[in-house]
Amino acid sequence: MLKKLFLTILLFQTITALAQVKTAKDINYAHNAKAENTLNIFYNADQIENKPVLIFIHGGSWSSGKKETYWWLGRNFARKGVVAVIINYPLAPDAQYEKMADDCALAVKWVKENSAVYKGSSDKIFIMGHSAGGHLAELINADPRYFNHAGIKNPIKGVILNDPFGLDLYEYLTTAKKDSFYFDFIRTFTSQPAVWKAASPLNYVDHIKNPHLLLYGGKTYEAIKLQTPRLYQELKAHHIPVEIKEIKGKSHVSMISQMILGGNDLYEEILKFIHQFD
């Protein structure tokens, strides 16, 4: 009887929390009519103002993926008191990496200017990316030209990288097997080694000033297992607050898919990081 009552209360609390989550969909952040420049916002319709804001950039080898896939990430964060923004950006072969990064910076600019409408704080903007999205998140954070193009100072309070791919593209593309993945990446980064260097976030560590949380899977790609700890060591050497955690037994895809469940441990790690610096 007691167990049944507990389950009923838990179900009621879950339904109530879900009912409070509001969604604003397909907002264009670049003053055009393109779906590739839209974002979805998930927020809790309570009375709390100035919540931290988390912008998520999806992965997909710079050539696939869309914001709609990650509705569950937005809802889960909103239920936990964070305003979550899931963005689209242009993909290869129609765009190369600089266009992608420029548009991601525009999305951040839009969020900074409009977050208060959704009870978020423009002074508490965090950015998170998985895979190629991790690359773009760190690139716009580390290379000053993207926010310069957007016409604002870097507003990012902290960076969360979930199994980021491409932190050192030059290293990867000069040593990788020339398979279908390699030629897919060449569409985004050209065949010019100088471009690979310019596109590598690890080359801009000197510009990084904000705290980082680095997460990577124990069974992910070797390039990620090599380059993520390297970024950690570089940030430590520059006296930047940084935490790193290897998630045992997790592959590249499962590093993000595990977060479908709102009780996943990564939420606790990320929320702890956000609230430490918000």
C-alpha cells in the first residue's frame, strides 16, 4: 500500500514537472528564413528569474543532425531549473566550418539578447556540445574571430564538452585512415593542412578564460581519448578552472544518448559545474 502511494506521488510530481516545461520552437536567430538558423528553447514556467542558460550544439560529423532530435535534453534540463536552448546550424556540404562557427556565435548572441524573456540570465550563459558540436562550441569560445564577427564580446560563462571530436583536426587528418569519414570531413575542412590548423580549438588555448567541464567515454574514439586530456592539461597549465571525467564503458554515441534518461549521472555533473560558476 505504501509502495503504491509512493509511486502515485512520484508519478504526480513527474507529470507536474513536465506540465511546467514550456517550449518555444523554430525561432530564427540570424534574421533570415532558413531552418538551419533556428533554435528551440525549453524553460520552466515558474516564478524564478535569472536562471542559468545552457546552449547545446549537436554533433553529426558536421554534416548531419538537427535540434529536434534533442528535445529530451531540453526538457530534462528545464525540469532541473536551467533554460535549455538547442540550436540548428548549417551543415556540410552546403557549408564549411567557418560558416557553421559564425552561425553558432550568432545563436549565442541571440540568446544573450533574449534570454530574459524565458527567465534566463544573460550573465549565466553556458555552452555544451557533443562530438562535432563540441568542436564548434570550443572553437567559438577559443578563437576570438567568431564573436568579433557577431559584434559582441564572448558571453560564455562556462563550457561543457561531451566527447568532443576535432579539438586538433590537423593531428587527426594528417594521421587518419583515408576512409569515408575522412573524405566526409574534408568537405567541411578542405584538403589544406593550414585550414586544419586554423580550425583546431587546441591552437587557441591562450585565449580561453572560462571554466571547463570535459567528459569523454572510456570506449570512445582514440582521437577523443587523446585530445580531451590534452585540452585538460593545457587549461591547467594556463590556470583555467577545469574538470575532466572519463565515463567508463561508454562509446561515442552513448555519451549523449545516455542523457535521454533524466536521472542520468551526467546531469548531476553538469548541474554541479553550472551552479559552481553561475
